[in-house]
Amino acid sequence: MTPVDVVLIGRNEGARLVAGLDSVKGQARQVVYVDSGSTDTSVAEAEARGATVVRLDMTQPFTAARARNAGFEALENPQIVQFIDGDCSLVPGYLDAARAHLEANPQLGLVTGWRSEIHRDASLYNQLCDWEWRRPAGIIDACGGDMMVRAEAWAGVGGMNPEVIAAEDDEVCTRLRKAGWLLERIPHEMTRHDANMLTFRQWWRRAERTGHGFAQVGHLHPEYFKRERRRTWIYAALIPALMLLSLTISWWLPLLILTVYELNYLRTAQGLIRDGLPSDEAFRHAFLLTLSKFPNLIGMLRFHFRRLTGRAMRIIEYK
């Protein structure tokens, strides 16, 4: 049986990190915790539970990609590595199931499972996160940061790109696929996540970060996030511009153009209902998904401004 090592990353996660560390106890050969400048007791809690602690150099701009790379590099002779965010806890049984699947399928470079929210109904925003995590099992193009990787595959592509501040998981998955590896989501509960996203402002900032990821990963891999970028430009830039221009023709033309958003909202809600969401949740989520194009655009523009001016790619925090 191939040994599995676990890398957790976090900053000031408190009780969530403790729960995450406790959830992997006795299941991994090595446990590494990468701390990104915590001011709480995270480091002490990790050390008390026998984890190897890596303190990330915070004189350089922080990215989750840097943290995961540092955790991987701290492992001794890794073969299979499970990455877990510090606000997540491992579901019992997943590690063995994912390892067995990876061992049985040598063409796979990565395996993931299902992540779900611990406090799903604490807010509309948590519900939306929970829906985002729940995707069909099978061969996939990309997944989130909770992933089990074959060390050979990870090292072969050079790990994550430390310059990518959002959607770094999508970016490394793209390079793994281009290197010839297959990626798969197995139908197994993997981690419990605590988004703790309770305010509109948190959601808006997270949507900005998502837009930054669309642009940055799309800049590196033009074929990826192509549809997401196009939708953002259309709904957050082109249509508003048309509405303003139409005012020079007639006062009622902007109202007519506004129906494009209404149709998009209804189409999105219907899609969510087909995916299994209750209708009341579907219509609420559809509103946020329709609105999200505007903070997405802000994030996309921020990336291009940074790229063109040579500014550092600093993270966009939402909690």
C-alpha cells in the first residue's frame, strides 16, 4: 500500500485548523502544515499534534500556490500527497478510497472527491459555495485545492505556479492534463469546508478574486476560462455600454436592453433547478450568479492593470 502524506495550508484558522489536523491523525505517513503568518495559536496547535510546520516567508507576496509548493517540498520522498485547505476537515474513509483509486489507475495524476459546507444554511453565500463544490463524478478538467496528487505528476509539472493568486488549482490541473495525465472526481465525500461567508461584501470580494483567476489563468492558457471571460465582457461591459449609448436614441431603449439580464437570470435559475437545487434556492442563487459578472469584471481588469504595469499579483482576501 502506497503511503499518503498530507499538506495543510492556512492562516489564523483557529478551531477549523485544529479540526482539520485532528481529522487526518493516524491516516497519513507525514503531515505538514504551512503557515502564512498566523497571529493566533495555529503554529502551536499544529506542533502539538505532531505536524511538521513550515513558516512561509511573508516578505514575498502570499499565494496559496506558494504555500502548497512549500508543503510539498517539505515532504520526505513523497509518493501520494493529499492537499487540504486549513478551513477543511477530512471525511473518514476518503483517503483510503482515493488512494486505492489512484493506485488502480496509473494514468491518473490527480483524484478528488466531494467537498461540502459544514454550515451550509448559515447564509445564502454558504449555500452557493456548497453548490459550487458539488460537481458530477468522473473525468474532469480541474478541481479545487483539496486534491490527492501523484507526486511524480506534481513534480513533473513543477507544482503550482506561485504567481497565480486565484484559480491556481485550475492552472495546475491544466498543466497536468497537457502533460498527459488524467484527472478524476470519485463519488465519495472528501472534505467538510467552513466558508464562513456571511456578508454581501465577502461574496463580492470572492467574486472579484474569481474574475482575477479568469483573466490570469486565461492569459497563461488562452483556451481555459474562455466562456467565462466572454460572458463577463458581454454582461458587465458590452451590455451596460449599449444601454448608455441607447439613451441618446430613446429613453425606453435601455429598459428593453435590460430584459437581457432578466432572461439570463431566468435561464440560470432553470439550469440550477435541473441540477437539483430547490426552486427557492435556485432563484436566489441565480440572482447572485447574474450579478457576479460585475465583480468578475473588476477582478479581470485588476489583473490586466497589474500585468501591464508590472505590479505584484497580490491576493484578494474575502475573510
